[in-house]
Amino acid sequence: MENEEKTQVLILLKTSRGQIEGIIKMLEEDRCCVDLSKQILSVQALLKKANFKLIDQHIKHCIKEALTEEHGDEKIDEVMDLIHKYAK
């Protein structure tokens, strides 16, 4: 993974971590369930975005390389497994 993409994923994950810590604090303070749910949805969106960036980089680099080295079927199967998990 290239440094710029890695940095973007790290920022998304660290932001998610911070939001999760905030959600825990909100729950401990007996905050409104709707507010908690909105924050959880926000974290889920950040994690989904981070995961998409990882998959994107995997396709652009690892699979591309595997195809040129003629062992792309294995890498394509990995991505297909991920897509099936997303579709659930």
C-alpha cells in the first residue's frame, strides 16, 4: 500500500477509534439512544470507507501484480470472497 493511501486509512481508523471512545462515554453518561445510534452509524460509515480504500488498493496493486505474474486467479478469488461478504 502506498504511503498516501495508508495515511488515509489510518486517519479513518483513528477517527473511528475516537468516535467509539466518545460513544462509550455517551453510554456511560446515559445519553439518548438515538444520539448513540447516530454516532454508531457514523463509525460504521468510516469503517466501510476505510475498508473500501483497502480493497481498492489491493485490486490496483496486488491483483494487478498477480495477473502479470500469472497467478491472478487466487487474488481474484480473495476479492470475490470480500464482495460476497459485502453483499450479505
